[in-house]
Amino acid sequence: MEALVTVENLVKTYGAGANEVQALCGVSMEVRAGEVLVMMGPSGSGKTTLISILGGILTATSGSVKIDGREIVGLPEKHLPALRKELFGFIFQGFNLFPALTAVENVSIMCQLKGVRNPRQRAAELLESVGLQEKLKSYPADLSGGQKQRVAIARALAGEPRIILADEPTAALDSVSGRTVLEIMSGLAREKNRAVVIVTHDPRVLDYCDRIVHIEDGRVGREEVHNQREKVA
């Protein structure tokens, strides 16, 4: 599998002097095209910091992060929004939908931001791809948690990103909705050759992943090859 993200000796420090806290302590890892990679670890282990650096939201203190062959550590902050726009789709636990906009409008806005032609038409197509063709005009308040997360997935796919970063995407979902969301995300990696990275505490996710990276005290504790998708296909 092609490595879309290569991380070497990554360090992230907050504060200075007596108040200095090292959130990441020399992390090295890869994220590959066509795989679902899960990051697990206790609260405060550095998972969210790591995924935020991978997505160009936070800057690293030192080390190397290459995204599709491009080094982003040390890249001027003004260049990071363009990188996020081109390469990444983000999915969050809290959905982050605009409550005053319909499902298709929520997705259409992201399509516009990513320069997609015919953004409303493309938004409708993306919602149909996640099984929400009958909910285009529904507002978030009228959608279930699983439906909101599927809108968020459709929004993340605007602009055809190569890498999907998801922070606790199933934490607020029941078992049926969680399974539906995970099946969609697994399909994004398998069928579209994207890299899908999921930060989670949810053991249900393990049935859909290819590798597990355990983060402990700001370090990669161990990696496991999982390859469980055949069992749930």
C-alpha cells in the first residue's frame, strides 16, 4: 500500500520552562492508501494532538510529517488551509452541522469552499451515496444521530479528499447507526483507495479496521495488523 502520510520522530510541546508539557514524544508511523487505521489510547495520551498535526490544524514542535510526499513541519501557517482543502476531509464526534441549514445546504457549503462545480448537485450526490437521498431538505434537528453523522461524512467527501480524519465518529451513536457509519467509512478506504484515520475509544470500530496504533504517553506503544473487514462484509 502507498504511504500517504509518513511521520518521523514527531514532537509536540506545549508551554515553556516549568510549565512545559510534551504531548508527543518522538512518534513515527505511516498512514497508507486503502486502509482504515485506528488510533487508540487513554485520554491525554496524545491521540487528538497527533491527528490534529496530521490534518494541518496544529503545528509540530519538531520532527517530520510528509503528506503525499510534501513536508508540512515548518510550513508557513498561511499555507496550511490550502493543504487541508486539497487533501483532507474531517469528521467530528459532535457533527458540527449548521442548525439553520438543511442537509444538502450543509454539504453544499463545503463543496463551494472546495471549489466544486455545481455544488448543490454534488452535495445531493454525496448525500445519496451515504443513503440520505430522502433527507436532502431536512434540518439537523429533524435527523437522528446516525443521519447527522452521515451528513458529516458526505460533507467530508466534498472535493474528493485522499485522507479522511475522524475523531470519535461513533461515540454518540447507537449500535445500528454506528455500524452503518463504520461500513460507509470502511468502504471509502476499500473502494476509493483513500486513507481513513479514526481516533476512538469505541471497540466496535476494530471490526472495520486494518491496523491499530496504540498511543501511550505521547508515544506509539505498539501496532497491530487487524484486517477484520472480510468478517463484516
